[in-house]
Amino acid sequence: MKIRDFNQPRVLVLGAAGILGWNLLRANESFIGTIHKNPVEDLGNQIYRLDISSRGDFVKLIDKVSPSLVINCIGMTDVEICESRPEAAYALNTVAPRMIAKECATRGLRFFQLSTDHFQSTTDEINDRTEITQFEATNQYSLTKLFMERQVLLANPKALVVRTNFFGYSPSSKSFFSQLVTSKSGDTFTGYKDVFFNPLGVMTLVHLLTAMSKIELTGLVHAVSNDVISKLDFAKIVLDASGTSASLVSGLLPRSYPKRPHFLALQPTESLLSLQQVGSIEDMIRTEVNRFPPSQEFSTNEAKGRHSDGL
Ligand SMILES: NC(=O)c1ccc[n+]([C@@H]2O[C@H](COP(=O)([O-])OP(=O)(O)OC[C@H]3O[C@@H](n4cnc5c(N)ncnc54)[C@H](OP(=O)(O)O)[C@@H]3O)[C@@H](O)[C@H]2O)c1
């Protein structure tokens, strides 16, 4: 169901072919989107082509579209590609958000920037992972995101930086979640029993961001679930909800390069809880699994090569 609200701001979503961008557009027909290399199927929304490395093209687009809110879902989200191409990761994950933040500040536009839970802290206690915790980066992806958070809020103190982790359907997604849902008998997956997180179903995040677009909110927030779960238990529930007979093996996060954090869960920002009811992880998994079209299939060999942030 599409949300249609004539009082809502004029929203420009950057990165509409990605998982979050696609779901934001799909749920809100008035939202305008940008694509880069990959196309999006016709959702009925206005779509423009944009390479965010060009400030001039971004400025021209803003002049043309006149949004009141920009939501940046563009990013280099593949942790291994960030590691092998640190300069490109810095350009897309830090420099581009800072440029957008500055332009939005100059023009008095609201700006939402997505960040991550992919940070390490000194203790693995959810209560010690708040908006004021000093996090550390374990790899290039998390480093570019930590730099980004500081630089965006310095350039535009009225911006909103949303730390999150999410799972769900999008036509282009080759995420671990998509691989599990579309798996077949004979496929085998490893679920890490030593990695913990508290993600949202992408539709819950879409509803939260849509609700945030209608109120005054600035600074850094944690849009995550109340339930903390291991990646192994998460994968068990996904396979069960999908009714597939793929096998799941319990494993430990490999000590391979690039280094990844074991405990990702963030303490949710309390003020967000009144905006949108967040169901249990199990309910969100079932909702997202049911959003997959029955014919949705892609090569799992291709999919297994991808190691993005989140799922
Ligand atoms: N997925 C998760 O669970 C998760 C977890 C924590 C945080 N996040 C953050 O949430 C945000 C959205 O993540 P996502 O998973 O939805 O991303 P995604 O699916 O990887 O999509 C990223 C988008 O960025 C676009 N893009 C790449 N280079 C571009 C360029 N030079 N100019 C314009 N667009 C460009 C891509 O378009 P093309 O493919 O056409 O190049 C793609 O549509 C990111 O900031 C990510 O770090 C995600």
C-alpha cells in the first residue's frame, strides 16, 4: 500500500535503485528518486539520473526539483570493496554526504543521511552503545561512515544522521537475507553464532523515516529493533519463514580481512519509539519474507560473492 499524504514534504531520495531507496519510493508515490548505473522498474515516481560525484549536477537537480527534504541512500555498502578501494569509499561515503549536507544547509533544506551499526565499542553491552558512545572503526567501511557522521553534522547541524541496520526485499538485492529467502534444497549457509545485531525490517524503517520527515528531528539517532539476535538465529527464522529446505550450519565469524565487529546492536533512540510501532524481529522477518514475489530468483553463486553491510 502506498502512503499518500498531501501535507508531506517534497522528498528527494538519492539512490533509488538500492534496497532502502527502492522501498522508500515504492511506499511513497510522491517521493522523487535518483538512479545512477542500475535502472529501477517503473514505480510511478519521478526519477532522475545522478552521479553524486558531481556537485554541479547535484545542484542543478536541486534547482530543478525544489525538494524540502533530501534523504541520501547512496553509499558504497560492500565492506570488501570499501577495503580494496578506500579512496572511492571515502569519496562516496564521506565526501558526497558532506557536500549534500552543506548544500542543504545553504538552501535551508532538511537532510537525512543513513549511517550504520558497523562500529566497535569498548564493551559489548547494548546500554553502552548509545548516540554518545565513542565508537571505533574496524575497517574502511566503518571508518568512512564515522568520518561522515562528524563531517555531516559539522557542515549542517540541522541534519539528521540515522544509524541503522535493515533487511528486506528489493529487485536488485543480492544480500544474505535475499539469498536465504530464495534458497533451494541443497544450498548451505553459515550463520554466525558470535555476531549479534538488532536490525529492522526495511518497511519498518521506511515508515519510521516517513514519520521522521513530518516532525522536527536533528542530530544522531539509532533506528533499530528492541530485540538483539545472533546472525545464526536470524538465519534460522528466515529459512523457517521462507519454507525452504536449505541447510544452515552454525559457525564463527572468520578472523579474515577486513576485520568486522562481533556486537553491532545499538541502543534504540527512545524518542523514535512513539513515531512507529516496531514489531518483534520475528514479525518483521515474516513481513519481509512475504514481500518476495513467488518467481523471484537469482543465481546463488553470484549472490554468495557479495558481502554488504547489513544483511
Ligand atoms: N543494507 C543495510 O542493512 C545497511 C545497514 C546499515 C547502513 N546502511 C546504509 O544505508 C544506506 C543505504 O543502503 P542500501 O543497502 O540500501 O544501499 P545499496 O543497496 O548498496 O544501494 C546503494 C546505491 O548507491 C548508488 N550509487 C553508487 N554510486 C553512486 C554514485 N556515484 N552516484 C549516485 N548513486 C550512486 C547505487 O546505484 P548504482 O548501483 O546504480 O551505482 C545504489 O542504488 C547506505 O548509506 C548504507 O551504508 C545499510
